[in-house]
Amino acid sequence: MPEHDDDHQAESEEQLSLTAQLRAAARKAGIGQVAPGEAPSGRALLTAVGGARGLAESVLPGFAFLVVYAVTKELVPSVVIPVVVGLVFVVLRLVQRQSLAMSFAGILGVAISAGLALITGKAESNFIPGIVINLVCLLVLLVTLAIRRPLIGLVVGLLAQGEDGGPMDWRSDPAKRRVLTVATWMWAGLFALRLVIEIPLYLTAQVELLAGIKLITGVPLYAALLWVTWLLVRTVFRRDEGPAAV
């Protein structure tokens, strides 16, 4: 019996540890910048997109590609200059001794895109990684909806800690379940919209238009949908704050 109890305790501790890791990951995500029930703010939105520098790191490489390609119509400078822009941000973070995670992730994506374009000799190949990422995200969201575990609900459940210290079981509340399902469908719609627009442009090699659309449907649309998601989640979670919060 003691051995069985020890095994059960070890299993419980492992589950709690996994939950804590998942909660920490959820808090680092964009939606985790505002706790369920809290009012979103402009500062939280800016933090969710990586702050002013993170915003620049996300937008400038793509903008550089668009400008250089529109002016020169040359493949090599159009894909190399964005890589240089990304490396500048990495160096700046190194000099200022800041976290390199976001910069490395950004430069890796830009470098892979540039490599594909140079290997194929086609400027539109620069957008293949982004299209693949959108497709994968859409499939993940649709799978979570199909199994009745909408992804936004799973994330919010981790952020809204239950009485036992574990994730909140929002599925028992019809209002929460409905709102979190709608929010997940909205995010699926974002990735589907990107694919519907970008794939035809990619197949017809409309590079400049593809680059511009990617910028518009990137951070701006992401930030707008994130704000709407926060507001939707707040409508059902603020009821739990109690009379004192009124």
C-alpha cells in the first residue's frame, strides 16, 4: 500500500507540474496577457504583439521584402535584405542583453523563407512557410472544435485557475462553453481567410500583392481579433468576480 500511495503521489505531482508548465506557456501567449475577467488595455495589446520592438521585428522584414521587390524586381536582394534586418534586431538584443527567443524565432522564419526562394528561384516561394503555418494552425483549431475541446477554451481554462489549483472546467457552464467555442471559430476564420487570399496569389505568382496582403492580415488583424477575444471572454468570466467587482 505505501508503494501504491507513493506512485499515486508521484503521478499527481507530475500532472500538477505539467499543468503548471502549460499554464506558464498559456500566459506567454497573446491571449494570456489579460486574465479572464479583466478589462483589456492598450498596453496589454502592445505586450501581446511583443511590445514596440516585437512589433517592429514582426513587420519590418516583410515590409523590407515588399519595398525592395517592388523597386528592383530582383529576387536575391528582396530576400536577403529582410534577413539582414532580422539579424540587426538579434544584434541589438544581444547588445542590450535582452531575451533572444523572439528574435531567433523571427530570423529563423525569415531565413527559411529566403532559402526556399533562393533554391527555387521564385520570389513567391518566400511565402510557403507562412502558408504552411496558417494551414497547420487552422487544422489544429478545427480538430479541437471537432472533439469539443475548443483551443481558446483550453487556454482560458489554464489561465482561469480552479479551486483545486488546476485548470477551470468551463465546459460545465453553457455560456462559457458557447463563447469560447465562438472565439475558437473566429481564430479558425482568421487562418482560413489568410489561406483563401494567399494561396491563389501564390499560385498566380502575384508577389507584391501577396506581400502586401500578408502584412495587412498579419499583426493588424491578429491584434484586432485578440482584442475581440478578450472582450468576448470577459463577458462570461467577469460574472465570477462577485458583487464586489460591480
